[in-house]
Amino acid sequence: MTTASKPKRRVSFSDAVTHTAIITGRNNMRVLRIPSLILFSTVQPVMFLLLFNFVFGGAITTGTPAGSDQYINWLIPGILVQTAVFGATATALGLTEDLGAGVIDRFRSLPMARSAVLTGRTIADLVRNTFVYTLMLFVGFLMGWRFEQGVAKMLLGVALALLFGYSFSWVMATIGLAVKTPEAAQSAGFLPIFPLVFASSIFVPVESMPEWLQGFAANQPITVLADTVRSLMIPEEALVFLGLDQGTLIWKSLAWIVAITAVFAPLAVRQYKKAVG
Amino acid sequence: MSAVVATDIVKTFGEVTALDGVSLEFEEGIVYGLLGPNGAGKTTLIRVLATLLKPDSGSAIVAGTDVVADPVGARHKIGLAGQSAAVDEFLTGRENVEMVGRLYNLPKKEAKRQADDVLERINLTDSADRNVGTYSGGMRRRLDVAASMVGRPQVLFLDEPTTGIDPGSRIHLWDLIEDLVDGGTTVLLTTQYLDEADQLAARIGVIDHGRLIAEGTSDELKARLGGDVVEIHVEETDRASAAAVLTRVAGEDPTGERLALSIPAPDGSRTLTAVVRELDAASVEPKDIALRKPTLDDVFLTLTGHKADSEGEPESAASRGRGRR
């Protein structure tokens, strides 16, 4: 009879980083090779930008002072947040597909860091969103979008939107692992997203909404994020006019990002263990 | 050294007892065939041995490493190809294998070299740079097995490797498995196909309702039947009278499908002669009559009381506790 005597082996941190990078690359490779996914993740956000700007832009008044009243300047910060949140649904979809195809079983039989399956997913969203942002901001620039408070603040806004999207990837991981099939993940993922995105300040000022909706719209995280990113890009005099307090907004945004991640990352890990066990 | 030593493994999913105290031990360098119907517990046992599932109780040592106490250590020594071909459709065959190699912590160059080597061995070199989406089911299965080989595992677990693939690919996989074992790898495979276990496995374990109900070489299992079998094929109209004849000769009811009936033939050709004589007396003219060696089908029927391909509870419910797959 053989007995195991060797000490327990663990995956080192640097190996775990390598594994996460490999899984991240693999997850994004699928996007690059499946035309409908490229379309969904890159062309669609740009299309939203064009449609909302040219179709609704003329009708929507944002109440910003002259000189900053171009709708594109209202829209870009909001649509960055929307893109990050939509992008997070790829995590829900990808995880369910991997579960169904036995890919996660394969990963779990390898001497790799187990965390890499989930972090490789969420980070893949982050990487893809960063790429899409570059494209969107370029198109936005051609459409007349300008950032008025310097590069550093603009980049801070972009970074906050990306991090918010990252926290949402954990929400989507939880949902995907709970519903288990790609079809269900697709619809269940968007269920919380649509009301959050449209009942927010992404496209129109909250003040233009019916009163019963304003309470929700003004305080929900997506409005906080859209306002924060906006406050870092539009002219400073417009801030006062819109009643946006940049400092407070940044803290609120960070609080939402931390809170959502702190709640949903452990939930996602729990669902993962349930789904694979 | 033993490749696998499993002792009294129990695994339940809620109400369902998937493994009900399985003990199993076999040596290195062979194919061990785990035979059983759907829902018997084959997949659950593989998942426990491949560190995917923790057993409720019992212990399992694979290639000298305790899979419960040191799963990461065990994963360095094992390879797994599960029931569905776990390959990425949108990557090329080569990329799939390379990725698995890198997840075994092989340096990039070494992973490439290994991938080339493995692809060559499974005869996929020509298709290696095509997206797996264009592969046939058999090619995917072979690629999946290739991916499980890339870390040069000592023990390879193949869960129903030939289920649902064409006969050509099946033979190809059999060759590959024999090749691997010649190279010193130990293979534990599950199958519902009796001929597959017969063909490949040096030793066979028969599993049913979460228990190992018989074990041995193919010949040993067949010997349990007490030797040869007389099998007759009859017309529908003769079925009842033929069955009566067989019952009279054997002293027990014949087994088999509708128009093919068989009884044990402990006295060999003497039993055959007796059957022929009795059939003649009853004016039953069989379409075919033969004295043959028992197949694993006969073994299974004798051991479990049901045929190997009859549906038990679905494997998914038993092995995963929920309805996936």
C-alpha cells in the first residue's frame, strides 16, 4: 500500500498571475475570433454613441451653460459607464459556456491557480473595455467631444468607469454561475442592467424624469458614476451649474466600486464552488 | 507502485448516493477499464480521483499522491479528458494544446514543443492551425485527449472517450491509448461499451449503483459465467416453444434479447447437442445456433440483472447533484 508523504503543494503567487494572464488572453481571443462578439463589444458601443448623439441629441436638453452644451459632452461620460457595464455581461455568458463545455473541469484538473478561472474572466472584461474605450473616445473626439479639465482628470474619469465595470463583472459572474446556461445568462445578465442604465443620468438629466423615478435615478450607482466621470470632463463652470461636487462624487464612486466588489466577488466564488461541486 | 489506490470512497449528492464505498487498486502501466451503465457512478469516481470532487469519506492516492490532502501535487501527475470535449472552438488545435501546456507551468517554448509532439502523435498536425470549430466530433475528442497528455501525466483519466464518435475515430483513439500505455502511462477509462473494455483494458472493474460489483481481467470476468454459452436465434412464432426447450435443458430461464436466446453451457458441446435434440423433438427450427464464449454483455447481465446499456438514473443527477450536462 502506498502512502502519500510529500508535503502539500500550493500554487505560487507569481504562477497564479501567469495563469490569470493566460486565461485572460484566452477569454479575449474568443471575442477576437467570433465576429458577432467583436460586433457586440466594439461596434455596438460606438453605434450607441452615434445613434444617441445624432438621433436624440437635438431633442435632449441637458441644461448645461452655453459653450458646454454640446450633447456629445454630456453623452460621452455616460456612455463610457454604460459600455463598461454592458461589457461585464461577457463574464456571465463566458462562464456558463465554459461550465457547459467541460472547460472548467479541465482547468480544475490542471495544477493551476483556481482563482484564475474567475479573475481571468473579470480581467478579460477590463482589458476589452479599455480597448473599446480607446476606440469610442477617438470617435467621440471626431464628433466634437472635448475634455476641459486636463488629461489627468479625464483619465481618472476613464479609470473610475473601468473599475466600476470591473466590479460589475463580479455581479455578472454571480448571475451567470447561478443560472448556468448561456441563454439564461444572456437575459438574466441584462435584467438588472437595463433599468440601471436607462433610469440614470447617462443619457438625460435626472431632473427631466418623472418625480417618482427621480429618487431612484439620482441615487443609484450608475448615475453616481456617470456624474463623476462627467464632472471630470466638462468645464468647471458647468459643474456649479449642474450642482456636481467633484470631490464628493469621486468618493461616492469609489465607495460603490469597493462595495459592489466586496459583496459580489465572494458571492461569485461561492456560486462557483456550488456550480462545479 | 500502484497507480491508483482508492479506499472505501463515499460520495452523496443530497439524497443520491453516487459512490457507496468504492475501493479500487491497480498497478502502473496498464489500462484499467471502469464499466457500467449511465448513473452507475463512473463519472463521479473519475471526478474524485481527478481532484474535482472531494469525497464524503474514504481516501484516494493517485501516483503516490493523496488527492484529498494534496490536490495541487496530484494535479501535476494527472491528466483528464472529461465526457464532453473541453476544447475551445475559437482557438486552433495547436493553441488549445499549448494553453493547457502553459497551465501545467511549462515555459512557452517547451509548451510549443510538447504541443507539436502531441499533435503529431494524435495525427492532427495537418489540422493543427485550423480553428477547432471546423473539426469533426472525432477530431475534437482526439484533441481533447491530446490536451490531457501535454503535461506528460503519469495517470490519465478518460471519461467515456469514445462516446458519440464515429467508428474510425474510435479505432484511432484506441490505438492512441494503447500507444500511451506502451510509453508507460497508466490510463483509467470509463466506458459503456463492453467491447471497448474487452479490447483495451488489462483489468476491468464493473460498477453499478455506486458499488464495484466485480473486478478482474476480461477472461476472469467471463469465467464467472462458468464457461460457454449456447445461443439460438429463432423466428417470432417459435420464440415461446424455443424458450421452453432452453429452460428445460438449462434448468433456468434463458437470457437475451427477443429473438436471440442464450443459456449457460457448462458441458460445452454436450449442452449444444442436447439443445439441438430437444429443439428437433419440439419441431422448432432455429435460424442459427451456436456455442460461443460469453461476452461482457453476458457478464453484465449475470452480475447486475440488467443490460449494460439500460438507463439507470441519469449520470448528471448522480454525479453533479444538479441537472447540468
